[in-house]
Amino acid sequence: MTELLAARARQVIRTGEGETGIECEKQSVAGSVSQRACTFCGSRVVLYPIADAVHLVHGPIGCAVYTWDIRGALSSGPELHRLSFSTDLRERHVVFGGEQQLEASLVELIERHHPKAAFVYATCIVGVIGDDVSAICRQVSERYGIPVVPVQSEGFQGSKKQGYDAACEALMSLIGTADASDVGPHTVNLLGDFNLAGEIWIITEYLKKMGVEVVANLTGDGRVDDIRKAHGAGLNLVQCSGSTTRLAMQMQAAYGIPFKKISYFGIDDMAAALYAVAEHFKDPEMLQRTRELVSAEIAEILPVIEECRRDLEGKRAAIYVGGAFKAISLVKALRLLGMKTVLAGSQTGTRDDYEYLTELCDPGTVIVDDSNPAELSAFLSEGKADLFIGGVKERPLAYKLGVAFCDHNHERKLPLEGFIGMANFAREVRASVCSPVWQFAPRHQNSEPQTLEV
Amino acid sequence: MLNHTPTEIAERSALRINPAKTCQPIGAMYAALGIHRCLPYSHGSQGCCSYHRSHLTRHFKEPVMAATSAFTEGASVFGGQPNLLEGLKTVFTTYSPDVVAVHTTCLSETIGDDIPQIVGEAKRQEIIPEGKYVIHANTPSYVGSHVVGFANMCTSMATYFAKEVKSPRRRTTDKHQINIVPGFVDPSDMRELRRLAEATGLKVTMFPDTSGVVDTPQTGKHIFYPEGGTTVTELQNLGRGVATMALGWWASRDAAIEVEKKAYVPREILDLPIGIGATDRFLKILKFRGGEITKELERERGQLVDLIVDTQQHFHGKKVAIFGDPDHVLALTEFCRDLGMVPVHVLTGTPGKRFGEEANRILGAKAGNIKFEGDLFTMHQWIKNEPVDLLLGNTYGKHIARAQDIPFVRVGWPILDRVGHSLMPTVGYAGAIRLASRMLDALLDRRDRDAPEHQFELVL
Ligand code: SF4
């Protein structure tokens, strides 16, 4: 077996070998080439798509640059979120504090753009230099009469997950601050969908056809005023469970809104999500409409799936994504295309997620938490993968090994959610797996059982 | 997206909008990749390392390896010594690099970790194997910019490796060896600089050298440490060079000074050789230091001049806006001036008032808006007030180019939405031919697009 960082041995298991109880939710090993991001990244991801708020990164310039317009979280209206605002802290602020800088920046932004709210992200050094971000936010909020929300997202607090929590807290502070008496019963909030490539619009359209209205998109194409009355909705739909389950639980406790964890990837999971909604509202007509919708949508994409399946049958796929919930949907979607999963891993999965993954996958599949490039490339070669599904850092790794690639992260350019998304996914996978370039490109030149090539 | 930019320009003191720079550590990471079998090491939170790797990957379309100390809450209070010791242990046992190049982040700087002291401790604990090296550079994110981080790591290479010479008389020189610090440029540029210098008959020690590291061929393998990079032996022998040529005042100067301090190797501080004038000066110094300007080099230069003669009427009087890293922007400004264009807006995000002085010197009476430590919000406002025919800069210019509907040529770092820069140079005569052609394409494509039918001509 591929040599592992010794301390990570229990973060990798193989299905069918009686191994269970993967270790996860651990801090990355110091000195590892981890693929993971940090707390700030997690907060920024969740709140970023609120398009009519200003997002001010309080700290030295880097954090603001690396999160500037890199996510295709589309907005149907304002695009304030796509600009990069930073207090650009300099040495003098490190010595004397950055509070004045923060306040002046907020004032300038609010006076120029008249946003509905402002989020202030405290990055690595803000706490250390002693800035009282909450106090400044409170003052400015009082002065301008809009919510100014501090997000405690210092990178060292942990991985993305801690950042998700900080973001959920920020959202929670907005929810319930507006009148929701006009919100009807058959209504939902969408949580954990980032509207990448316009995916939320697809889902909203399905719901509309069923007779369900969306009150607030909390994490994609979001609007402050919608979020403020999100507490009026009848149901919360939680995708990307890692990021927003906690928020859903808090909303349940505070406002009694039930939630369902769903996924919009793949035919099975997409249909299951819509049925879950219809069943929840216990409206037979809605259920009927849902059935019609699902069968019409499936009928439309089935020919595409079948056509792609002919080219993909028997091919082998590896998955390494942010959250394990997505990995689960992907394993199923790949099956539909006749493909076998040889590696399934994530940066931030929970024990429950991994247990489910282990059950779902064929024997011999490698299940991995918080991996690194050397490990991934070894597993890819060992499993003779034809396709790798991952994010920005994984893409060149796959290509160097001669393996096809599909970005299932925030750099995807086509919607992959919904039924139409499954068709897009099938086409994209086929396009990469069947690219004529592979006839010229050597593959898995180090596929023998091996130790890492270093 | 940029409809949020007002035309009216107001004084701003605190806020940075749409930056034209980023933080030091990413520059240090890129520089460290240019040492053979070196693993860059980010001493801070894991997110920094992840961001820097992703960003470099987007530009180079290559895997970028770097390790992190993965700070926790505890480290932010008690210091990062345990993390760095643990990290070094992990790195040497798992990834066996020859060199680990540690850079700091805003967090480890603020809490005041003393890297040499911790590395000393690592030595005492025998964490660093025999014959392996740990070097470091301080790269506080709240000082300078990514360019300064790059420069700091280059300087550290000289500090740690260049063999000290006690007095100028004790110096042994290899009269064929020239040291070159290429600056924060693409691997294609480093290759081209080497080719030009070698064409004069000299032997080149280039540091750092990321060619062969972040421009590798597809082989079916992921090689953790590719073939490229300056070797430790080369760095140790920097003192033998007849001179050290620092290309770019911001990115390279300090490293050359350091080699001079340690080993009495004279420094030659030059502009980045982009365009005719700057490339001429580069070759002139190579000649002065013992190189020979061959017929072949003269031919190359002649071809470039010929191309410009053929096309100068299209460039003449065109207004251009240029932004990016200071060494790039100044060299590009000179090149545009020499093409007969008018650089009306010139901006860098990196601090340093020398930038303004140099830009003014290059442009003389024609100088327009010039700013260091600026951002793209300012650049956009300038362009709204005085429109241009062409925009030159990194990918972040695309928002402005679209909002104002101006032709845009991508040059500099980062380029996140096009390819070619890693493989085809911008420096030297060949680079100038490519750059001038791309600029001309952009201008003429626009002319063709906008021409009324009766003025749309086949031959231009
Ligand atoms: S925390 Fe500091 S070093 Fe890290 S990315 Fe942000 S600005 Fe750069």
C-alpha cells in the first residue's frame, strides 16, 4: 500500500477489508501538503453570494485577493459581492491597531454603495493586534441603520468547518429581523447552494412548477431583505450539509422550521429531494405535479445519459471534493454512467458521511479524509483511474498523470445540479474522458505498487 | 460588475478596492519553487498555504507543492515553535526535500516567531538530516507586496548559500560565469534570459529558476520535485561570478546586493529586459562582463526592429493604460513609449516612491497619471475620465476592459484565464516580438470590428 504520513494512517481506509471507523475532523498534520483551506475561507464561501451586501475583509491584503471573484456564485441582480474590499492593514496598524482603518473603510463603502448590510471578516491577525471588531460594527450599524455583521474568521481557528459555523452565526443574526407575515405556507429556504453557474435558478424553477415558493437563498444569489424574513418559511432545504446544517438546526430551535438534508446532484438524489419537499407539505396535488415534473425531466435527459454511458461504461473514477456529502451523490451519479469509483475522499467529511460512503462504495474503494497531492496521485495510479473529480489544486495533478478531469468545485462553468445538471455532468465527463488528446498522453507511468516518488 | 465605480475621483485613505498586489508569502513561495528539490514551507495557518498554492496553480496550470505549519488557536497564543518543529519533522521524513524554504505569514510575524532560533532548535533535536538545508525569509504580509516577498526569498538564497569571501583579493572568479536574478517572471522568461546570456558565450547561474519546475511536460507521472531549479551547488558558487545581474529593482536588487556583500561580486542593477531598449541594455552588460554579441543576436534584434518599422503607424499616438508589478510596468511603459504610444495611466499596487520617479523619467513631458500603491478601482476611474485605446496588465484587468470596452492584452502575473505565458516569453527580443504582435492584434481586431463596411479593408 502507498506509504502514508504515519500520523494519517487512520484517515484512510479501504472498503471491504473490515476496516471501519475512519478518523476525521482532525486538524491537518503540521508539515503536510494539505489540500485544505481555513476558517476564513469557509466563512467567505458561505456569505460571499449575498450580492447586495458589502463584504469587507479586515486584515492584510492577501486574504481579500485570493477570494476576489474566484467563485462563479452568480447573481441575478446586484454584483457588489464580486468586488474586493480590504482594509489592507500595514505595519503601522499592526503596531497601533486597525480599528480606525476599519471604521473609515466601512463608512466610505456604505456612503458610496448604500448596501443592505455589511459583513466584516476578521482574518488571522485581527484578534492578535487587539482590534475590537464587534464594537466598530455596532457603532457603524447604529450610525447608518443597516446590519453590520462581524464574522470571526481567523484562519488558525481550524479548517473550513469552523468558518462555516462563523458564517452561520452571521446569517442567524440577520434572520428574524424583518416582518415575515406575508410569507405563505408552501415555502422553503435554500441553504448550502451557492448558485454556481446559476444552479439555484434551476432548482427554484422546479420548485415553482411544484407550487413551492423560495423565501430566501441563504448562500447563493442571496439578498439581505430575503434573509431577514427567512424565519417565515415552512421548510429549510439543506444541501452541502457540512456548511449549513448547523444553521438549519439553529433555525429549527429558534423558529421551529423543520429541515431536510438533500442533494441536487444526480437523478436519484434530485428526484428524492423534490419528493421530500412534496411529502413534507402533504399536498396530494403537489405530489402529483412533482411526479409529472420528475418524469418529464428524466425523459428529457435519459437519451443523453444513455449515449454518454455507452462511451463511459466500465471506466474508473476517483473523487476528492470539499464535503463528503457531495462525494456520496457523485458515487451514485457515476454509477448511472456505468462508472466505478476507486477513490472517494473529502477535505472535511464527518464520521457519519464516511460510514455511509463506505457502505455505498464497491469493495476495494479507498476512502480518505484530508489527503495530499502525493497520496492522491499514488491512489489515482494504483486504482488506474480514468477520471478525477476535484477542485483547482487537483486538476493539474490529474492531467500530469494523464487522467481526465471534471471540476465539481467552485470553478465549474456549467450547472451540474438538477436533472439538466446530470446531463451536463455526463457530457462533461465524456468530453474529458474521451478527449482525443489521451492518445498522445502517457497515463499512470508510475502505476506499479510503489512508495511515493519524491 | 464595475457599474459600481463612480467617475468622480475622491481622496481615499483607508480602503483598498480591487487590489493590484497581494501578500508577500506567495512571492516567497514562487521564488522557493525555483530551487532544485526545494519544498516551500508556509509558517502560519493552513489557509494561507492553500490559497497561495491554488493561486499559483491557476496561473501556471501546474501542481504546486508546499507544506504548512497548520497553526491552531494555541499557536496564535503561545507561538508556532512546536508546529514548525513538528512540521519540519514531517516534511523531512515524508517528502525528503534537499531544501526547505520557510516563509512567514502575517500571523507568525505578528506573534513574533523567531525562525532562525526555531530552526536552530530543530538542528539541536536532529530533525534536519545530514546534508539537508532549511532556509528562511521573513515575509510579513502587511509590508510591501508579493514582489517584496519574492525579493526577500531570493535574498535569503544568497544569505544562506553563497560562500563567504573574506576580502576582494581572496576572490576566485570564473570569468565565464554570470549570475542572473531574473525577477518575478514566468518560467518561459527565465528560459529566454538564459538562452540570450548563453548565446553570448557566458555560463549562467540563474537564481531562482522555475523553468523545468512549473512548466513541465505531460509524462503520465506526477513528479514531486521536477528537474528544474537552481541547485544548491550553484548557489554556493555564486561568489565565482564576474557579476550579478539583477533584473528589476523591486524583485531582484536586494539579492544582488547580498551576493556582493558576501562575496564581492559586483552588482549590475537593470530593468526587466522587456522591449528593445531594456534588452539592449541587458546585452550590453553581458558584453561588458565578457560576453560576445553574435551575428545571431543582431539578427534577432533586427527582426524585432523590422516588425516595429512595418507596423509603427498602427501604434503611433495610441493611448495605453498599464498596471501590474513595478518592474514589469516600468519596462512596459518604456516599450510602449518606444512604440510611439502614449502611456497615460501607469499604476502599481506595490509601494515604493521610486516607481513614480522612474515612470516620470521614462515619460518626461508626456507623463500622465502615475501611482504606486494604487488599486484597480483608481485605474478604472482614471480610464473613465480619460479613455484609452489599449489596456496592459494581468487578468484582473478584464473587468475594466469589459466595462469600458477596451482592447486588453494580458501580461504579468497572475494570468488566470489564458495560457501560453508559461511557455512563450515576454522578455528579450523574441518576447518583444510576441508582445508587440499581441498588442497589434488587439488594436487591429478592434479596428476591424468597429470599421464601417466601406472602410473595412482586407490589407492593413
Ligand atoms: S492570512 Fe496573511 S499571509 Fe495568509 S493569505 Fe491572508 S494576508 Fe496572506
